[in-house]
Amino acid sequence: MDRAEGGVAVDGYHYRRSLGARESLPAVGVGIVVGLAGFYLARLLIQRTPLVRQRDIPVVGDRGSVVRVPPARVTRS
């Protein structure tokens, strides 16, 4: 870019430098916090109560008592 167009001239060359342990500590801390937050959210989703199917909801029978249909047994081979 030309200075007449409003550009800024670059004075020097920039490159990546290696970071020491003390300078990397904030990035490591953020990574740990994000990982723990993700673990917590996944655990909440896994622990939530599953939705109940309509046939498993107890209903009041003719005599005023609760009638429940036993759940179907799952056989494992």
C-alpha cells in the first residue's frame, strides 16, 4: 500500500517466538477450564432423566386405583 492511500508502512519483520513455561501458563489454564466445563455439561446431559413413554405412565383404573402396565422385559443374548 502507498502512504497516500492511507496505509501504514511496516517498520520491521515479525516472527513467532518460542514461549516459556511461565508465558504458556494462562493458555494451559484456559484449556483446563474449557475441558472441565465440557465434561460437566456432557455429564449433565448423560444424567438427565429419560423421557417416559406414554404406555409407561400410570393411569387411574375403574375402581380408583392406580393401574400400571409392567414394562416389557429385555432379553440379552
